[in-house]
Amino acid sequence: MLYLAEVQKQKGGLLSGGSKTELKLLACQRSDQNWGNVSEETIVADEASKLNDGALVLVELSPNRQVQRIQEAGRPLVNILQNFSRQMEKFKLKEDEIDQWKQSLMFQVQELNRREMDMESRLEQLQHLETEVQSLEKNKQVVETSRQQIEKLRTEVERNRQELEGAWEHLRGEQRRFDELKADSSQGTVLDEAQSRLIADLLNRLSHGVGSMGILRENLNFAFEFVEKQQATLNPHWQQWESQRNLAQQQQGEVEQLSQALSDRQSEFQQIQNSLQQQITNLQLGKTQLNNKQEFSVILKEQLRNQEDLRQQIQTLVAMTGNRILEELVDLPGLQNLPLEELQKLVQDLQDKLGIDSSFVRDQEQELNYKEQAIQELEAKIRQASGQELKNLEAELAEEQDLYRMLNKSLRPQRNNLLKQEHIFKQHQTILLQRQGQSVPNFTGDSTINSESILSQIETQQQQQSYELQKLETEIQQLGADIESTQGEIDHQTHELESKRQEIKSMETQLLNLQTATAECWGRVNLYQEALQPIQDCLDGLRDKLQVISESLVHVQESGDSQLQTITQMRQTMQSLIPQLELLAS
């Protein structure tokens, strides 16, 4: 099983045979992405004797708690932290997505409730229109019944007219016969009683047929009154139709005006939004540059502090070397009395350990340089990126900077420990060479010369970085002022944009309501027209037919009056002739 452990060393005396190395277990890997705490436990591990005290390692233990494999924990820990950071970002994105879905669902519920209320209102209006349509259908049925009655009356009038025409034809024939009889009577020809009674009966029937025209006139007048009554019933509905049509035309004009005004507002809104988006992009770019410069400023300050600490440590080491204070760190008499073989082994162990630690520090320094190059590359990409790519690069830059600071901070004590190990190794090597009778190199002089050169280089770098830091702080102040000014403009434009958005939303709601009301109004107008126009056409047709019947009846009546006078004269003549005819017959 894999564990995260800390190297702990317990130093022993020179004569006791070296130090004891243990591993303090800190955490245990449960799965690929799951680590858990473990009870404090230490395991003796000689394999870790070449590692620094306090170093973090990954150790794999067998079931019987034996060390199987040890590796540095630096790179795996960095990977674990990177994975954890990515998981946190994904979790945050999921939370934002869930919040957006919640807001979308709330908006949909509100929209459904509003549409339900609109549907209920329209249903009530449709029910009202259905009631009016039913009333109009009843009126239409009444008109249809009246039309049938008028058709029946027209048929009856036509039949009576035909009978009257037939009677008149018969009367004309009888009149011709009467004229012939009159001519015959003047010549002495006489009628018998049956013929005289037949003539009288025909005259009575004609008088009665002409008199029945008065009944037809009364029925015709009644039909006219009924048609006018139905027309009076329809007139209010036509007036309401005209009113609804005028209202619909007025609302249609308002819809067109409001649509044009809404289009103008949307154009203004789009222009302000584009300007605001550009301002936000500039602000994000400025903030990115500010954050990068601030991060770089922090790195420069930290480097200055590290260089100052290193300079002081070098000066201290130089002073320690010059005053031979380092001799206190090494038991020189004990080394003089130590067997030569053990001294050689001790020097070899120190040399091996120094080589391992130097290699590890060089690897960490190289990793630190890689991180610095990665940060510079990301900063160059950020200056050319925009949109979502800019946000991703900013998050990656922040992650790389955190890793850089963490790695640089962990590397500082390792550098100091490496310097101490180097001086201790040189002391041991000097004693060994002296006891072997070999020449001893002058480490002090070289150290002094190297130290002076290193101190000079450090001071030069400090001056350059101080100048860069001052310049960077000036740029940070200028960027901060620019960002504050841009933020003020964005706040103003955001307020103006929100005001425009509310105005457009209000206008859209007003336009939708007006369009709905206009559509409903046109629907009522069309419905009224579809219901009223057939009834009106039927009434107009009935009125025209009644007018034709009336004119025909007037014509017939005028002819009947003139012919009635003739019949009356003929009756009087016949009545005066009948006694004579009877006398002649007797």
C-alpha cells in the first residue's frame, strides 16, 4: 500500500556508528483519487538515509510493514494538487450550471403561469363570442323562417295572379259574347234565363276576385314590417361591428408605431451592449495584466528577500570559515582518533549523500526554471488571448504561480542544508587527507574568492531587480488607476444598459399585449362579419323580392280597378237588360 511519509533522522555520535533514519507515516492512499489520514506511526527505513531530514516521500509498504519502494514526493504531490485544483474548477462549473438551470426553470414556470392566465382570459372571451354567435344563429333561423313565409306568400300571390289573369281572360270572352248578344238583341235576338244568370254569376266572381287583392296587400305589408323589424335587430350588431373594426384599425396603427419604437430601442441597446462588452474585455485584459504584474512583483520581492538571506548566509559562512567556527560543527579530535578505515567510510558516505542532495537540489532548481519559463509563456499567450481562452489561461497562470512559490519556498532550506553539508564534507576530507599524508587543497581561499564573486553577483542582481521592482510598482499604480476609471465607465454603461433592458422588456410586454388585443379585436370583427353578412344578404334578398311582388300587385290592382269599373257598368247594364230579356223571353 502507498503512504505519504516524512523523513526523520536521529543523529548519533561519531563513535556510535552514524544516525538512525525513520519514516513518519502521514497519509494512506485508499484509491486513485482518495487519500486518508493514518495514526502516527514510524517505520525504520535505512533506504531513506540519503534523503534530507524533513523531506516528504512516497513509500510503498508490504502487508508486514516492510519498505518495498521509496520515491521523492515532490512531483507526485504537484500532480495531486493540480488534479485537485482541476476537480475544484469542474465542481464550481457544475454548481454554476445547476444555478443557471434553476433560474431557467423558475423563468419557465413563471412564463407557463402567465400563459395559463392568458388562456383563461381568452377562453372567457371565446365563450362570450360563442353566446353572441348562438344569438345570431337564432336570428338567422327566424329570418330563414320569415323568408320561407314570404316565399309561400309570393307563391300564393303568383297563384292568385294567374287565377285573376284566367278570370280576366274568361271575362273578356264573356264580354265579347255579351257584345255579340247585345248586337243580336238590337236585331231582335234574346237570351234565355240560364244565359242571363250565367253572365250575372261571372260578374259576381270577377268582383269577388278583385276584392281579394286587399287581403294580399295586407299580407305583403306584414311581410315588409317583419323584414324591417329584423333589420332593426341587426342594425345594433352592425354598429358594434363598425366600432370593433375602427378599434382594430386604431390598434393596428399603434402596433406598427410601437414595433418601430421597439426596433429603435433594440438598436440602441445593441450599440450600448457592444460598447460595454468592449469595455469589459479591456477591463479583463487590464486586470489580467495587473494580476500578472502583481504576481511578478511578489516574485521579485521574494527573490530579493531570498537573495538577501543568501547574501547574509554566505557572509556568515565566510565569517565562520575565516574564524574557524565551522570546527565547532565537527568533532576534530574525534576524527583524529577515529580509525582510518572508518574515517574513509564516513567521508565516502558524506560524499555520496552530498552528491545525492546536490543532484536533488539541481533537479529542483531546473524544475523551478521550467516553471518560470512556463509562467513567461503563459503571460505572452494572455496578452494575445480573449474570451473563454483568456479565462482558461488566467486560471492556468495562477496555478503555475502558486506551484512556483511553493517549490521556491520548499527549496530554500534545502539550499542552506546543502551548503552546510558541503563545508562539513570538506572538513572531513581535510582530516582524511592530513592523516593519509596527502596535500590539502586550500578550500578557505577558494571559498573566500568564490564568496566575494558570489556576493558581488548577488548585489548586482539585487540592484537590477530593485530597479525592475520600482518600475513594476509604477506600472501597477498606473494600471490600477486605468482599471478604476474603466470600472466607473462600465458601471455607468451597465446601469444605462439595465435601464434600456427594462424599457425594452416593458415595451415587448406592451407590444405583445397590444398584438394580442389587436388579433382578438380582428377576430371579433371577422366573426361578426361572418355571422351578420349571410343574414343581411338574406334580408336584402327578401326585401328585393317583396318589392317586386309589391310592384306586381300594384300593377295588377291598377288593372283590376279599371276593369272593376267596366264590370260594374256591365253589371248595371245587365241588370237593366235582364228584365227586358225576361220580358222578351216571355
